[in-house]
Amino acid sequence: MGAVIEDSLEWSVAARALHHEAPSGDLAVVRAFPHGTLVAVIDGLGHGAEAAHAAKVAGAELESHAGDSPIALLRRCHTALRGTRGVVMSLASFNTRDDTMTWLGVGNVEAVLVRAQPSHYQIRENVMLRGGVVGHDLPPLQAFVVPVARGDCLSFATDGVRTEFITAVAPIGPPPARQATDLLSRYGKETDDALVLVARYIGQSHDRATSRHD
């Protein structure tokens, strides 16, 4: 897909299902809310229709309550997913009023933030992941707040993408659409559903309308 500019982010997703005719259990959610944007990547356990159903249940909860705190969102998803296969997921909530991002993850959806400008903050940070399954075994949750600035790049990948993708994420370089496609092509596995989301922080938007471009 082409890049999407939505509130504080320019973002894009590249994905492929394990079996071309089967639904993917990997799902991305990006939803703006007043003074911020929620970004999440969900991986339904297993493959096929049941995994896709679990991911959609979680995605619907996130979209309906995007302005909630990340911990509250994970707990909502945990309740909604009872009786399903469950999911693993990571999510990040951008706050444009103070240029911060709050993030955490349950399971193995990797996420990395790469800063555009050298500073006294780390150039590259990884999301803190807790073991568990949302819908079955929710661990104690702790979210982390980090500063963000214009040009910083946040990337997520499901376990259908080799973790080496983290080293290839660049804040200054190809636009998100090209970068997401390249990361999936270079690091995607042939044995699982795979999804990469790349989002570049652009800060407070003067126009909340959504636009698409290639």
C-alpha cells in the first residue's frame, strides 16, 4: 500500500499470508485520536481463519478505544479475546501535545524506534516485551514512555519476519511505503504470515484529514 499521512504519522504496511488463499492472522491498526495516534500490530496465534478472527477481535477493540492508555487497551483486548485462540501484540500511543510515545508488548511482535537526530537519548530503542498471550495468559503490564521528535521512525514486525530487520530500519532514508516493502522482502519468512509496519513521526498536524500518496 502507499504511505498514509494520518494526524501525527506517515505510515505504511507490507504484509503477506502464509497461504495466498487463506486469511492472514497478522493485522495492523493505526487510529488517530485527539492529540495523538495509536499504532499496533497484532498476530493471531496459529494460521488461517481462527487466527484472523482473533486478530480482528483485538483490532476492533483498539479502533473503538484508541485514546485509552496502552495498558487499558491490552486489558480490553484480553477480555474480548476470551474464547478465541488469543493473540500476541505490541502497541504504541503517540501524544502530540508533549511529543512522547507510550509503548509495550505481550508476546513476540518486535518493535524498534530509531531516532532521526543524535541527542542524549538512545538512537535506537526496542519495545519491552512480556511473555504471554492476550486472551489467555496476560502478564503483569508495564508501559514505557519515551520522547519522540519529527523524523523518528517506528517499525513493527510479526514473527514471520526475521528479527534482523531491526538493524535495517532507518529514520532518514526511503519513505515508509518503500521501507516496509523492502523489509518484508529481505527478512520475511516463507513459513508464516508476515507483516511489517513502518511509521515516521511528523508531529502535530495542522490538517487532520487523511491523505494517501505513492
